[in-house]
Amino acid sequence: MSALICGSFAYDTIMVFHDRFKNHILPEQVHILNVSFLVPDMRREFGGCAGNIAYNLKLLGGDGAPMGTVGTDFAPYASWMDAQDISRDYLRTIEGEYTAQAYITTDQDDNQITAFHPGAMNYSHQNRISDATGITLGLLSPDGRQGMIEHAEQFAQAGIPFMFDPGQGMPMFDGEDLLRFAKQATWLAFNDYEARLMQERTGKSIEELAGMVDAIIVTRGGEGSRIFTRGKTMEIPSAKAASLEDPTGCGDAYRAGLLYGLQNDLDWETTGRIASLMGAIKIEQPGTQNHRFTLDEFQARFSQSFGYNL
């Protein structure tokens, strides 16, 4: 199954604050918030949900191509994608715009403060699902609002099953929008906060939402994840990470594991564990596309983590 991964491409400027935000933000004075954080460590990384998911799926040996809109400053990222043998067939350059930019500050509790400039991402609706050929599976991750709406409609009209993964794009949509996405999608993916927000905005419980799709996947950080299908809830344990270097991009690595499981018709218990291990491997490295492994290494670590062979 060939996957089309719709979503953002971005340059991530990642800064590390060697303290805790809570030590410098006074709750009683948040109405006049004016803080400055000294960040001795800074990196500029290749990121964006579509780029990150495509990178991780490639590591697993999965078949996928990202679709997104980028700016005229994309050349360094394009060279990186070529070096990793990741398709650029469905990327569109928007003249006069920057590639989306994320400025992320992480503290010692792994809390993050992010400023995001969407740039070319706002033009994602200029891409159409019909531009891609041979697609049998889709993933809709954070992107321009209109692009997400139109791509969901186009996936549904084409009869292509897709996963709706709103992520940080969720604030752009009200309850009616989110219910429409749920009716169009085959699978839903959230972190625990997004799952609560989905329930609040739609007025539907997670069990009711699970009755609308084939599965809902909810990640819970170090506590693992839950997969809800019609009438069944599966607890997926977290995989142990050797070190906790940087949480940025862990969710994208996890989603790549979900796509791999779907492409290979694996059961949800195994698919969730592959996704969990992908997140653990990612968190051990700074940045979103700096981790590497061979398939033999991944299989060995899967066996070590979960007690059976992949």
C-alpha cells in the first residue's frame, strides 16, 4: 500500500532552556507576562509533520510520499530529502513565501513553548489528492486549514482510506468541522490532550467517536498509548528509551509506525508497539530527522522491548 502523507514542511529552530519554565512564570502575573529565557543551545533542523513522518516511514522500509507546500528557501531541505531518497513529486513551491518556520524552546521538564509562522503552508489547498498516482492509503496531518478540509474531502471522494491526525492544527476547527473529519476518515490519531479537546468540541465520548471509525489511537507520552476500536480498548506499553534528549517529532515518528502497520496489514497490538518503539528511538536524538537504524537493529530492539519477534 502506497501512502500519501499530507502536511507541513518546516524549518525547526530548536532551543534548549537549562531550567524549568515554571520557575520563571508566576501564575498570578500571567496577565502581564514578559519573560526572557536564555537558550545557550540552538539548532536548526528539518521538520514539519509531513517531512518527519515520511522520513520515519522510509527508515522502516515503508512506501510513502509526502505532499505539501514550501517556500523559495526550501533548497537545503530539498537536498536533504534527495539524500534520504524521499520523494519530492508532490511538493509545490509558493513564490514569495517562506517555508513554514517553527521556533521551539524546550525546558528541563520537556515542556515546550513554540512560535510558528505558517508561510507557504497556508497555500496547501493548491495541491490536490488527484495529483498523486497509485495511492491506496492517506494521512492528513497539520497543514493549512483550507488544505486540510479539501484534502479530507478529496480522500473521501476518491475512496482512499485515511488517518486524520489534526495535532497542533486542532484549534483551527470547531466541533462541526471535527465531526465532519471523523465521518470522512477511517482512523483518528490524537495525543491525550487532543483527544479530550476532540470530545469537548464534538460533544461525543471517545467510545462514540470510535464507533464512527475503524480505530482511534491516543498517545499518552511515557504512559504508552491506547487504541480504541468498536467495542475494544487496547493498552499499548511504551518502549523504554535509552535517554530523553528531545521530544520534538516523537508523535510524527509514532504516526509513521502506524502507517507501516496499516501498510503491512498488521494487528493493532503489533502496530501500536512498532509506533511506540519509533517514538522511543526518536526521543533519544535531538531534532526530528537525525535518528537512524537498520531494519535488523529495529527488529532486535522490538524483541528486546516487547518480548516477541516482529
